[in-house]
Amino acid sequence: MEILSFALRIAGMYFLALIMVRLLGKRALGELGPFDFVIMTGVGDTVISVALDRSMPFYDGIIVLATLAFLEYTINYVSIKNGKLSNLLTGTPVVLIDNGKVLKKNLLREKFNVDDLMQELRKKGIRDVNEVERAILESCGGFSVVLKEDEEPVKRKDLGIKAQESNSVLTIDQLPRGELFKKLEQVIQEEASPKLMDSLTNIENRLEQLSKQLALLEEQIRS
């Protein structure tokens, strides 16, 4: 019974944490800002403590998780209403490169060295710093790059390429699994049909050539 009770305790904390994160929205699953990081760390620590420490009452864990969820929701709501508070809690984006020029002061202020900067640029596939219009260190710790207009990749419309045909299976479509597999089979069949016709045509041409060769061979034998 003790093992079962222990397992149920762990499962209970797991589902409570899952519900909390789900209620906080998808933002909690993305790159975390400073306040979000503290909250999610607290959630993880509470789940582990309550699940493994049997001396800690289960309802204490529920109260802690509910309090953290309330704080997260409240701070996010107030931050939306008050820009100054939002900047205070989450910070503001910092420009590290402006029009191809590395801003050393901003690097020093954010304790972001040049090696880190070059590494992030390489991750973005950027060969030359001069290609960059703006490189920004976001408040969540992410790294964003805006290329100069002349360096932007060519778009489909610039090349006159038409949009995907309606029978294509696009990853942006939210299709049920059954419909997705059905559409995939349909596309495969449509792609296979021309290939099958080409194969049949090739076989027919080969048979015709063979028949001509046999006719020539017969004439040679008769003569």
C-alpha cells in the first residue's frame, strides 16, 4: 500500500504541474523571461519536493503551485497593461549590431562577448557581419537578426513561382490523422500514375522495336 500511495502522490503532482503549465498557456513553454524562469523553476522544485519528501503534506504542494500560477498570471496581466513594469520584470531587447557595426558598449553591458556573437551569427547562417542590419539580444535571451534589404533571401513571388497545388500535403494544415494519411496516399497515387504510364509507354516501344527486329530476322532467314 505504501508503494501505491507513493506512486499516486508522484502521479498527482505530475498532473497538477501539467494542468498548471497548460493553464499558463503556450508562452510558458517557449523561451522564458527572467520572471517566467523563476516561476517554472519553482514549479519543478515543488513537484520534486512533494513527490519525494513524504513528510511534506500533499496539500502544501497544491497551495504552492496555485500561488505560483496566480503570481504568473497576475504579473503577465499587469505587464500587458503597464509597459514600464513589463520592462522592469522582463527587460528590454538590446541591439548588438547596428547596420553592420558591432556595438561594444552593449556587448559589455550584457556580458556578451564577441565569440558568442559570432557563434550566434553562424547559427543563423550569416557569413559576413556587414550583411546584418540589426542583431538583437531579446529579453528572453533569444538572438534575432534582421538582414539588410539587399541581403534578404529571394522570395517565391520574386521568381514567379506559383503556389503549391491543392493536392499537396502542407505541414501548416491542421488535419486529423485519418484525413492526413488519406491525403498522403492520394498524393502518392497521383504521383505514381504518370510514372506508371511512362513505364507502360516504354514497354510498348520496346515490344515494337523487338517485333521489327524479329521481322528483319525472318526476312534474312528466308533469303
